[in-house]
Amino acid sequence: MKKNQLISGVFIEDIANDGKTVARHNGKVIFVSGALPGDTCNIQITRTKSDWAEARVIEIEKKSEHRVDPFCS
């Protein structure tokens, strides 16, 4: 996994600290910003280490059932 690499079809499994979520790709943990558990997303790697990486959402392919419409504009 390299910085700026695009990965598609990543399923977001759980929530982590600082508003990030957790996903896994090829056995590596990825902390994703801008997603909710249950989302399936296309992501871009922003930082990588030997056993984990950070990423941001490029596009949400399938929205989680936890997403709701805002009640005000």
C-alpha cells in the first residue's frame, strides 16, 4: 500500500478515535476519515505505516443504514 493509492469497494467495519472509522484491506488496518460503519467506499491512502494506514473517502458507493437526512437546512 502506497501514499495516494486509490482503493475501491472498501467496507467500513467499525468506528475509532477522532471521528475516524476502521476498515481492512489485504489484512492491513485502515483508519478512514469521512465515513460511517456500514459504508462501502472508494478511498485514497493519505499515510501509511507497516501495519496500518490512514485514508480519506473519495466516493461512497453504498451508504450505511446509520446515515440519516438532516432535519434542518
